[in-house]
Amino acid sequence: MKQAELGSTGLRVTPLVFGSLPLGPLQADLDPREGGRLIRHALDCGINMVDTAELYGTYAHIREGLAGLSNLPVLASKTHATNAEDARKHVKNALQGIGVERLDIVHIHGARLSDPFNERAEVLEELLRMRDEGFVGHIGLSTHYICAVRAAADHPEIEVVHPLINRGGMGILDGSAEEMAAAISYAAARGKGIYTMKALAGGNLISSARTSLGYVRRLDGVHAVAVGMLAREEIEANIAMFDQRAEDETLWRVLESRRRHLKIMANFCKGCGACVDACTNEALRIVDGKAEVIEENCILCGYCAAACPEFIIRVV
């Protein structure tokens, strides 16, 4: 695949990034060997960047996918830590879990943070120390907030921004798709590397996947798009589209007919509300002592599953 400069980082990345979230326990819960085979297939087909996070539980999958490779892809992870000690632990977990000595990018995982550089000032300082120590190449911000993208654009230590954007604006917490697109353009003009997430709104736009992915990848300032993929045919179809090759119309009709949803095993739900508090999109509520999904608001991010003390929430 063709590659582009990721802002001023010096990294060159393919326009399609392998998003590993769906592989792990928050979603499909694939065996690491199976997930590793998908990652390796994507890399063999030309993708050169893999995105993960401490929350995703996919380090073992990535390690399997990288086994035996001499040329490693660009690796990006995220820490949702609220303090320096946990931030360091999360980075070390990623290094050990993936089996590498350095991560190219580590983001402050700030989906719900409107003012991340004040709310996570201690975490940022620790990531800067780890950058100086050689464990981290570049520091970024992962966010669902337009205002946070603009703050990152003006922050001298932030080199990469990983914003949520889709043509419906689903999941953006403080404005519209057009306003987020303008913030992305501004950040890119300030030299930040931009790779986006949730172009399909967690599956809500899957019936128009080609149109929806095309909208995001053509936005001004977008260098790459992270997409979660769970099958070889998804990988191959997306690569062909991002690389502007001929599309397999029959295959795309099948892919665009698929639908995923959030499943709560209600018989085991205690109605504690932890999932409601974790949801960034008001897609969950407690009804008669049980958690219930508001389907039209859900972007299948999996944060609720990570927060559930009973481990009874999955994306299926």
C-alpha cells in the first residue's frame, strides 16, 4: 500500500490502520493465535500500522501477529491511567505483552476528557519521561471531543491525534461531524499526525461502509483511518478500497449486510450502573434493575464491557 507522513513524527503509515479492539475480550474475544493470524495477514497484505490500548486486551494477539517479523509495523497504544504510576505500568504492560522495546506512539486515552491536559497532567509528564527514556517514540491523544482535538493541536508535546469522526457525527461529545472535521484540519495544519477512529460508528454505518469510509479518508488532514477487522475478506476488501483498486461488488454486498450489536447477559446483571457511567454516548440505562442498550446511541466502543464487574457485556 502507499504510505504518507504522519504529521511531523517522521513516521510513514499506510492509509488503513489495523484496529485491534474487536479481536479482544471486549468484543469478539478471539484466541490470540486466531487474532494474530488476522494481524499477520493484514501486514502481509501491506498494512504497516497496528493500534491497541491497555483496555483492549489484545497485546497477545499482536505479539502472535508479529512473531518472526524483522520489519515491525508502527505500533500505537493508549493508557487510560489517571496517575503516573499506572501510566508507566500500562506502557510496560504493552512493551512486555507485545514483546517490543519501544512503542512508536502512546496516547492519553481520553475519550471522556474534555480538558485532557489538565485532567491528565501527571500522566502526560510520565509519558514525557518515558519518551526521554526511549520507551515511547511519540505522544498522542485519543479523544471523542472536538475541543480536545483543538487543545492537542496547540500543545507542543502532542504529535499525534486519534479522533472519533464519522459522517453521522455519532459519538462526538461536543458538536457535529463538520465541526470535528474542521478541528482535524486545524490540527493537521499545526503539524499533528491524524489517524481517525469509528468511521463506521461502531457498525451503525456498516450498511454504507464504502461511502462512510470514503467520507473519513478524504477529509482534509486525515493521514490514516483505523478500522477493526475480524475476517480476511474484510481486510482484503478494505485494502483494495483504500489503495483505490478494483472492488469486489459481490463481497462488499455481503460485508455491508452484516450487523453487530451490544449484548448484555441480563440474567446475570445486578444493575450496578457501572456500564452506564462508563458509556460515553448515553447508550445504556437501568430499567427494572437491569442494564439495557439504547441501540441508536451505541457505537460499540466496548468501554462498558471493560467497566462491568460481572463481565457480562460483549459486542457480537
